[in-house]
Amino acid sequence: MSFLDFLVTNRREVLGLTLEHLGLVGVSTGIAVAIGVPAGILLTRWRALRDPILGLANILQTVPSLALFSFLIPLHVSLFGARVVGGLGAQTAVAALVLYALLPVIRNTTVGIEGVDPAIREAARGMGMTGREILRLVEIPLALGVIVAGIRVATVISVGTATIAAAIDAGGLGRYIFRGLRMNDTNLVLAGAVPAAALALAADFLLGRAERLFAPGGARRRRGLVAAVIVAALALGAVVAAQVAGGGGGGAGGRAAARIAVGSKDFTEQIILGEIVAQAIEARTGLEVVRRFDLGGSLAHQALVAGEIDVYVEYTGTAWTAILGGERLTDPAEVLRRVRAAYAERFDLEWTEPLGFDNTFAILVRGEVARRLGLRTISDAASHAPGWRAGFGQDFLSRADGYDGFVPAYDLRFAERPREMDLSLTYRALAEGVVDLIAGNSTDGLIARLDLVQLADDRRYFPPYDAVPVARRQMLARHPEVRETLRALGGLITVDEMRAMNLAVDGEHSSPREVAMQYLKRKGITAATSDPF
Amino acid sequence: MTQARPDAVIEFRNVSFRLPNGKSLLDGLSLQARRGETLVLLGRSGSGKTTTLKMVNRLLNPTAGEVRVEGKATVAWDPIRLRRRIGYVIQEVGLFPHLSIAENVGIVPRLEGWERERIAARARELLDLVGLPPDRFAARAPRELSGGQRQRVGVARALAADPPILLLDEPFGALDPITRSEMQKEFRALEERLGKTMLFVTHDVREALILGSRVALLRDGRLAFLGEPREFLRSDDAEARAFVESSASPALREGGA
């Protein structure tokens, strides 16, 4: 399918996501202006605040978005009974975007007002203007061009950063971009990036016109019109955002106590597993399920701790090393026992039954090479390694349980220093012979599709990564039927089945919902006749 | 201390001004400006002329002594009310670039809450007065005007609410010699017509002698001479002599006598 075909086929969704995106940008920029312009004015009156406030705004801009989200999600800031900051969804994305947009607005307001010719200010004082009159009649009109320039920068930055909203289930064009990157689907990436770029260019153009109009000496008669257009655009954004928030909002702590919020991380397997858990709960308990998928980084864990979601599937090894910071362990039962105890004590969370498969690092070589050389284990490959090149993802190269321990564990030597590349690219590089050995994920659908062979971890270097639904104990106590359902999923999924499902989504572009539904029917978890929707 | 005369509109009583860092800009200054006269403050750069001027409309307050305007100490005035009674013209003019010429002239009446028609009529009247035909100039922007034209607008703006007092800080300082000389002639005519009390700052002795009913010569923040132009030319004061000699020319005698 060509990119244009994709756009035409999915025009409603593309338009919807674009409007969501516009809503996020419009609301956050509007709030940033409402806060930033008065703050900028205050800084010109209260000089002692100038450096601390501008410094703080500067620091806020450098905070990575995922770090900012993990700080914002646990907050509960309410206004008129509605939660305005905290949790998953649009309100927290808007809060983050506001923080990012504040600096250019505050700085340009302050600089614009400070830049007013001192002779003009003195003339104004000398003729008997009060401080307010000077601000209203002289300083703001003269600084307006610079202030609008700041709003323009803030808006264009926001169009770009609003893509991260997808990481906390707040929608926008980031959905397409991240899904496309994950699935190695250029059309999807473009379907997110092209409208985003068009929005950025349009905002830049329109606000550039406004900037010239509001500069001293601009055509004053048309200012009212432009101001009205901008206000109307912001209002439209607010309406759209309100609908987005209304439609997607209401997590575990929401109005209906009987709703179960199922989360997932932001890669294909996680979304399929999220669907499996969600559909199983829907079919077997009759409870209403809210899906909060696609949570980036460790946000799923933070959302679970904060009560924003009730359950998601985690991997024992990841929880043990990345979240709990434990030392390397290789016995699957031991790791599960330890994470189960630690989570119960520290987070009041319960590790239910393992789903049955282990998504560990998979050391992969080309099938043709494995067959020719008769390779089955990593130890078998060690003697050939000095003639090979290796390529690894950033994750594998940086993790405590990754490259640094792996090489001495098998006494490996490669022809050259391993290449560092994006994980999805290592598969292609291996298949095309650019490198000879990579570390993938054992459940990846591409392994079978590209005729790659996973070498057995015969020295048991890698910790186990058993997939297990983790749930809030409070929710399980209230709904024992959910615990029963999760128990029914225990031991259900084999590595091959998981690979096949991943391939169905990544390789054949089936929807995760459909793949999960077919699987649950086949396994008899949901009755073939019942309709889970 | 000098005795206040009944017609003293502006009076400095032993006024000193020090910066927060201790530097003295004015030291024990006493002088009066009488109703309807143009008192020129003459002096070199840094002699305290502008500082003196800014104490009249309370842009600065004395650190010792007091300044009285219309019989009342400036510190007892509401600064906004005081400034609205005093027209103020500075060398850089300070026209508001985002307002038209007519709007610039009408700004103080607007602050005073006049009706629109009255403001517009007043602006036209004043533009006429300073030699800028309102039909051609009222709607234009300040940046479209020459330096001399802008300065005329500055004067018109200062006169807009008909203040009894006018402060002028080197209003013609940035103009070329020919324009400057024309403006001085017109200003002289204006002085007689308006009958305002004016304090006029300059470092140009020719200008001081042409425009001033009296000249106050400042040196290092002290009053070195105070008297009529005629007396100034005959003064023994070293600073006064230095000024007279620095620009001695036939034109001086012609204009100052």
C-alpha cells in the first residue's frame, strides 16, 4: 500500500488524530500564554525574580519527556472537581506541554518589555502615566511583536513535542509515529509525521503573519481580525481536547468503580498481551474494561503504582533488574519468588500466574549459517566469532544484564567492535549479511520470517523474562473473578505462539485486537460463540 | 535661604541630590522660575541640568532640601497629578512608535478622559500651532517624520492638556544646525504666545541667550550664575566667561542682545 492509499483508506483516523494533536497544542499553548505573559510582565517589575524564574523555565525544558511524565502521573491536582494534572491521558500531556512552552513565552515577554526604548518609557512617566497605563498603553503594545514571536516558537515546539503524548495514552499523531517505528512501517510513520510537519508549518506561517502585524507599525486595523482567528483556533482546540479527555479519560480511579483499566507497554507483544488480558476479563467476568495501552518506558509500572491502571503484563527479569535493581539471577522460579515478595511489600501489587513463555534476549544468527556450521548453542558459535561482526541495540549494550557480562560469560571475540544500532534495524542488518550475530527478543515474529536461528543460552547467562500479569491487590480483592480469569491464562502461551502472534501483527498487519480474539477462541478461554465486544 | 517670591511657580530651596553610591550630582541649589518666564539651565555635560529638571516633575526626589511647584513641595504632590500639570519634552522626543501623530499629541488628554472629538480637535489645533498641517500629518506614523518634525510633535504633545509649566531637556540637541536655528526662532514666537513657565535645559550658550528670559549656569551641581542674558555676557564668573568665549561670534551678539 502506498502512503497516499494509506491516507485515503484511513482518512477518518488520520483526521481524528490530527485534530487531537491540534487540541493538545492549542490548549497547552493557550495555558502557557495565560501563565507565561503575566509571569513575564511580573519579572520586569520584580527584577529579583527574573533569573530564578527564567532559570527554572530553562531547566524544565531540558527534562526528558518520559522523566517529566513519571513525575506528573502520580500527582492529583484538581480544579472544580476535575483532575487537571496527574494520571494518564490528555490532562497530563497538556501539563507537560505547558511546562515546555513556558520558557519561550515568559522570556519573550520579559525581553520584549525590557527592550522598549528607555526614552519612550521616560516620556510616558514624565507625562504622568501610572505604572498600569505605561504597561497597557506603551510597553505591551510595543512588546507585542516579540511576545507573539515567543508564542510562535512555543507553538511550533509544541507541535513537535505533542507526539510524546502517545506515551501516556493521550492520543495525537504520536500514535502513528511510535506504532510505525515499532512495526517498521514507513506508511504509519509518515501518516503521523507528515500531518505533524504540516501543522508545524501552518502554525509557523500564521503566527509569523501575526508577528509582523503586531510589530510596531504593523497594519493595526487587521489586528482585531487576526486576534479573533487565533482565539477561535484556541477555542476549537479546547473543545476538541475536552472531547478527547472526555472520551479517553476515566482510568481506574474514575467514576465507574466497576471498570478495570488494563495497561500495556509500547511494543507489539505488549499490546497483544494487553488485548488478551482485556478480552479475557470482558468475556469471563462481564466487567467493563478500559484500555490504556502504549505506555512508554517504565510508565506502565508507574501508572500501576499510582492506581491509574489495574493490571499489565510485566517480565520477571525486567522487574528484578530494572525496577527493583536486584543482582543477576538465572533461576526463573527464584526470580519470580523474589519479585512477587518485593512487589507485594513495596507496591501492594500482585504477580499472578506466568503466561508460559519467556521473552529473553535471543542471540541470533542466519539460519543458513547455523545449518551449514551445525550451530545450536552460543558456545558452539564462540569459535567462529573472531571472523564475525556483531550488531546490538542500545538497550542490550547499556543494560546490566546485557553485553558487558555476556561477552566474558562466553569468552567471545568479534572481528571488530560491535555496531550500535536501533533494535529493529539489527534484524535487517543480520538478514542482509551486514552483521553476523545480533541480540533480538526471543518472541519476535521476525525470527521465523527472516529465517534466523536462536542459539541456546547453554551457560544460562541471561536472566529469565517470564511474562506475568501484575495487578493491584486492592482491585483483586474487590473482584476475585478477575484473579480467577488471570489464573486461567497461566501457562497458556508458548514461545512459538507468541512469535506467531507478533508476526501476524508486525508482518501481516493484522490488528492486535483481532489476533488476540482469534487466539482466545482457539484456546477456549472465550466461548467461540460469545461476542467479547 | 532665599525668600519665596509670590510669583515663583517653581522654587528650589537648597536642594541636593546624591546617588545611592554617594556621588553628588546637585549641591545646595536654590533658584526660582517666575510665572511666564523661560529659565534656561545652562552647563556642561554632567553639571546637573537634567537632574534639576527631573526633580520638578518628581522623576527624581531631592536627597536634601525641597522643590516647590506652585507653592507646594513636590513630595507632597501626587506624582501623577503633578506630571499631568507639567509638559515634558526630551531630546530623544520619545514619541510612541505604535501611535499616529495625532494619537501621540492626544495621549495626555486621553489619560485625562477627554472625549474623542475634543481630543481630535485639540490635536489638530496643536499640530497647526507647531507648523505641521494636520491634514498631512495627523494620520502618519512617527517614523515617517524627519527629526525636526518629530521634535515639533514632541512639543505639541507636551502642550496638549494646556499645562501651566513646560520642562524641555535639550529639545533641539539632535537637530542639524539649520533646522535647529529655525526651531529656535519659532520657539521664541511660541514662548510669547503661550506665556507658560518654562525650564529649558541646554549646553548651547547661543540657544540659552536667544531663548531664555533668564539663564541659570550650573557647574558641578552648583549654581554659578543666575541672571538675564545681558548680565550673563558681562559676568566675571570663570565658567560663564568660558561659555561666552567658546562660541563668540557675530550671531551671538545679534541674537542675545
